[in-house]
Amino acid sequence: MKLEFIAAEPDELLKKLTTCARNYGAPLVKTWVHGQPIELAFQREQPFEALKAKDIEMQSILSKLNLAAQEESIPAKKGRKE
């Protein structure tokens, strides 16, 4: 859809269109740029989602390792068997 002759600020128009798309459950492709086929943008976005999932997994593992390291560095209380 050509939007060149719409009397609206581009930022406001983008906000309204994005809100409308979300209300109707339309998939939003963050990596899409003007003039590019949407299929190409979808293909490019899929690896980003996989990386995001791996990043979350790694953050969880690092948090657990940091917690374990902190627990090891806490001195044992007196009278407590180890």
C-alpha cells in the first residue's frame, strides 16, 4: 500500500499501524526494510529468534554457576558438620 500522500507524521502512522497489526495478531517482522520481500525478512529473523533463545538459556546457566560459586565462598558456620 502506498502511503506517500497520507497527511500524517511517519512516526505516528507507524505507531498506529503497529498497534492495528498487534490487535489483529499480524506477525511483525523487525528486520524488514522498504522494498525487500517479506519472505526474505522472515528468513532473516528466524536465526535471531534462535539466538535469543540460546542467549536466555546461557544467562540461566551463568546465573546458576554464579550462585553456586557464591555459596562455596560463604564460610561454614561454627559447629556445623561439613
